[in-house]
Amino acid sequence: MGIAGDIAIIVIAALLGGLIAHLLRQPLIIGYIFAGVVVGPYTGGVTVSDVHNIEKLAEIGIALLLFALGLEFSIRELKSVRRIAVIRTPIQMVLTTAFGFGVGQLLGWEWIPSLWFGALISLSSTMVILKTLESQGMIGTLSSRVMIGILIVQDLAIVPLLII
């Protein structure tokens, strides 16, 4: 089918997923994620044919989203919430990692996969939360600045996690 057909499938799926999410009064991003799962290469039915090219396009899309993130916030606005973000985010991450570790142990996993599971669930998706805040018109509020500060600290914490 080619890349053009794959893009058409993705756009139509995203449109339908967004429409369903809107009808269910859910954030559009939930519909988009669901659409991506439905047309992904590991599900039945209509799927994309050239996974490698779609992955490359997705990487470009992520780079553009991160650029948009850089445009969304200013350091000056985040200074007011730095104490909350810098002090409480590591506490949240350690507690969530411990919870995930405990869940992994209860499921009978070894300690390393349990620890990775805990570390994984301690992080949030910056772009999903930003898009949700934007769709609800909450960008610029105190609570959104606190959330963005927390997300930035979590994003910075990914580097040591990957090194470990």
C-alpha cells in the first residue's frame, strides 16, 4: 500500500478515535492513543504496512512535540513552583517506584524487573498532560505550572534512570 496509504489509515483512525473520545467526553489524546493501538502492527484488521517508515515519522512528530513543549513554558513562570517540583517530585518518584516494586514482587517477578516497573510507572508523559491541560483551557494556571514543573523534573530524572 505504501507510506501514503499508511498515513491515510492513521489519519482516519485518529479522526475516528478522536470523535469517539469526544462523544465519551474524554480527552482527545485518549482517542488518538486508542487509534494508534488499533492500527498498530500487532493487532488484527486494518494495520499499517511499513512499520519502519511510520516509526521514523513518529520520531519526527515527537521532536516537533518537544519543540512545542519548549514554546509552552517559560523559566520565569516556573520559578514560583521550583521548590514544590524539586523537593516533592523525587519523593513522589521514590514512593511510586516502591509501590511498583511491591506490585512486581507480588506478581512473582524478580527484583530487577520489579524495580524497572516501579521506575516506569513513576514517570508521566509530558506531552499527554500538556495536551490535556491545553484542551481543558488550564494552561497558565498555578496548578498547571506546578504540574509542568513536576514533569520537567521527571523528564530530567529519565537521564540517570537510563544510565543505571
